[in-house]
Amino acid sequence: MVTAGREGYRTGMNDFMDKAKNLADQHDDKVDQAIDKAGDQVDKRTGEKYSGQIDKGVDYAQQHTGEGDTDR
């Protein structure tokens, strides 16, 4: 059984996620830059041992944020 408190939580989370998606859509280029920068930091901290996997993850994340992938 779902209580009113849980339903309110779900509604709040849905609102939050909608706002986050809208922000990502509006600033796709900035989001992609941040993802790229994070990937570079992970690559650096792992001694570039997992560069291929990190690059794949960065590419995947960039393709699934905002309205579309921006060129690097």
C-alpha cells in the first residue's frame, strides 16, 4: 500500500528529474564539457589504464544528456 508521504516523495522526485532534464537540454554543450572533463580526471587518476572504457563511457553519457551530443 502506498502512503500519502511516499506519493509526495515520488511527485517531488519526478518534478526534480524533469527540471534536471530541462536544464541539461538547455545547456547541452556545458554538460558535455563537464562529462569530458570528468572523464579526463578519471583517466588521469587511473594512470590511463582504462582509457578505452572511460572514452566509451564519456561518449555514451554525452549521447544521452541534453537534446543531442555536441562535437568535441
